[in-house]
Amino acid sequence: MRVTLVRVNPTGGGQVIHMTEATGNLALRQDEMVIAEKKRVALSYLIEAWDEAIAEGVDSEILAHAALFAALSDLVTTYGEDAVAGLAERLPDRIRASEFTLERVVQ
């Protein structure tokens, strides 16, 4: 059974939404929220490991290169060289847009 909902726009007109579409949209948003939380947790683990390595005397530049190698080699294994090369081509613009800039408190 498919239920039809009509979302009324205050300025007039309406948008027909079938219940299956609405349910699908909700499930998609929930999946996005789960993925966002997993990314937050993963970044938290990486920052913790990074801070521990720095405290143990590993230079941040060496750590950064090792982390980039680990990340890129994992992505290549999963998606292949061409896909990862495409990702790398977009990195300069993303870096300039401060996408990777973190606000961190140094103690």
C-alpha cells in the first residue's frame, strides 16, 4: 500500500510526497547521521594517536607523511589508482577553502 501525502506550501500549491519516498528520505538522513558520527569518532581516534606520537617524540612532519601514505594506500586498495588520483587533484582547492583546518588547543 502506498500512502500519498501533500505538503502544502504557505504561498500556495503543494508538493505530493509518497510515503515510500518520505520514508526513504528519512532513512537516507539517518544513514548520513550515522556516517557523520563514525567520521567524528574516527577523527577523534586519529587526533588522540597523533597527540600521543608527538608526545613520544615523533616529528609532526614524519607523522603527517606516514598518515598520508597509510590513508592513500588504503584508498588505492579500496577504490583504485584512478579514483584516488582524481581525489588528489581536488585537494588543493579543498585545502585553500580551509576544509582541513582544525581549531586545536595546544597545551
